[in-house]
Amino acid sequence: MTIPTPQASTASAGGGLLQTTFALMFVLALLVGLAWFLKRFGPKGLGGGNSNVKLVGALNVGARERILVVEVGEQWIVVGASPGRMNALATMPRQESSEEAASATLPTANFAEWFKQTIDKRNGK
């Protein structure tokens, strides 16, 4: 009759603990990898790619402030965005122009001129 030595049982218990730890790390790494993959290549929102909201143009007016033109349906909304809040500044009907011309002219001087005219009109000048 042989009695198992304490060294043999602690070695197998340590190996089991090590194997369980590696299995847990593998499962956690797999979950993190799957979350990254879904965020990177998954659907871009609840509505998918058929959203009615589209960013038309943007203009930085400060270090953390921006003016955005957002298309919602048949209307453009000019939005002032800062880190703490967003305000609708003006609305106008959607402009009927080609996509290339709109993307080339909105973020530059034409947008700035339109915005200045809108502010002047709103202030009664």
C-alpha cells in the first residue's frame, strides 16, 4: 500500500489552476476581440446605412467649437456644437446642387458668407 506524497498532489493542483487561468484569459481575450470586431465592422447604428440624417459640412470656429450643417429629410439645420451642448442656429431648405460642388464649397468661403448673411438677417441688419 503506497501513500501519495504531498508534493505530487500540489503539483497537479498547481497545474490545474494554471490551466484554468489560461483558459479564462483566452475566453476574455476572445470576448474583447469580438467586441472590437463588431465595433469596427458591425452595423453603423440601429438604422444601418439608411439613415435620414447626414452631415453636409462642418466649420471649426474655435479650439473646441464647430458649426455643422446637418441634412434631415428635405431640410438643412445649422448646428453650433461645443463640448457641453449643441444648439440649432438656423434652418433652410435643402440645396439642390451636385454632390461634388456641395462638398467643395460648403466648408469654405460660401458657407461662411451664407452664415454671416443668416446672422445679419436674424439680427435685423
